[in-house]
Amino acid sequence: MLRAELSRALPDVVPPEIAEIDARLTGPAQGRPMLVRATYALGMTSVARLDGAWVRAWAEREARLAEGAGEVAGVEADALALWAQFTGGVARVEDARALELRAARLSLSDVVVDLAALSALGALAAHDLEGARKSARRASRMARTEALPQAEYLAHLVLARVRRFEGRPHLATRIAAALALVAPPAFGGWLGLELGLAGACGDAAASRARGSGPAAEAAAGILDVVAAAGAGRRAELDAALGRARAALAGVASFGGE
């Protein structure tokens, strides 16, 4: 519930939440686990928006909050740290898989799914399509089994990305278009990006319009690329491609695509 509420509220929730968390960093460890949970949710919402700068900011705060707050808080902090490293271009797939086992032992189901999705993205970055497909499908199955909507949206979105990289854009479009009907606005930009890159520009425009942040800006750029290409306007195409790349500069593997 917390993660769903925060995913709907961003970006408006960010400034007051940052202030609240910073105010508590020097306080007693008692009562911090819930704050760690909130920070993790904010970090994962920033992942959905492909906002690498905010993912790294939340991960830094999470690490400080988790000190002395127990094993569960430590696992959540370590998970968000791995996401932050991924946005910076370091994909630690084996570390994600090892941490996934720790999260499972502590019954942190949404963290388990998120880490499986991260393993898939890391495998994609390493050009391991088979490993990416296995991890993405596993994340999707676990999220459905555990009835975790927010984690399921992320897992399905990663699976759509994997399908596109496999050269199966029709499957990517089918997954992303279905997600666009139910996922909250935080996912709209990334959905628009995947749909646009898969060729479903009508669906991409609708999804991008619901989102905000770097992913939505990148999706708008890709739609402009397609329009400029169709009209034979090379200068506009190059400019739009530059805008899309700049929007995704905070997530290394996405910006390089």
C-alpha cells in the first residue's frame, strides 16, 4: 500500500519526504525500520521513472537510515544500493541473486521480485539474453504468485524490455500495452519508451502523457524521432535523439541504447 501511494504521489512527495528523512537521520534507531521501508518505496518509484539521480539520492539516505535498524532494513538498503549502482553503469548480477536469497529468508517478497528484475536488467546490460529472459520471467511469476502489484508492474515492464531485445517487439508491445491500462503514472514514461522503441507509437504517446520525469522525456524524444524519420527530416531526428539520450543519461545502460 505504501509503495502504491508513493508511486502515485511522486514527484510532489519528494521535497517533504527528503526533509523528513534528513531530519530523522541523527535520531534514535528505534522507529527507523518504517522510514527505511518508505525510503525503499521512494527509491523504487524513482526506478520506475528511470530517474537515476533520485535513485542514488534515496539509496544514500537508505544506507544511513539502516545503520543499527536491523537485518531487514539492511537488506532493503543493500537492494536499493544495487539499483543505484546499476543506474551508474555497474550491474552486479551475482550480488543481486545472493541478496535475493537473503530477502527471501526474511520474507521480503517485493524486494525478492525487485532483485530478480534487477538481475534481468543486469543480464541484458551484459548481453546475456538467456539469463535476462529467465530472471525476468521468474520475477513476473513470483510477483503474480505473491499478489504484489507494484513489483509486478516493474517485473512485467522488464520482461517487455527483454522481449524487445530478443527481437520480439510484438510480445513487448502486448505486455507493455496491457500494463499501461493498470499501472500508475510513475510507470507511464518507461512504458511509453518501451512502446515507442517497439514501434507502437500510438500507445507510447498515451502512456508517456501519463508519466513524468526522465523516462517520459525520453519517450517524447523517441516519438519525435519516429515522426522526423517518417517525414525525412534528418536534423530534427538527430535533435530528438539527442534529447532522448540526455533524458536517460542518469541510467547508463538505457542512455547508451
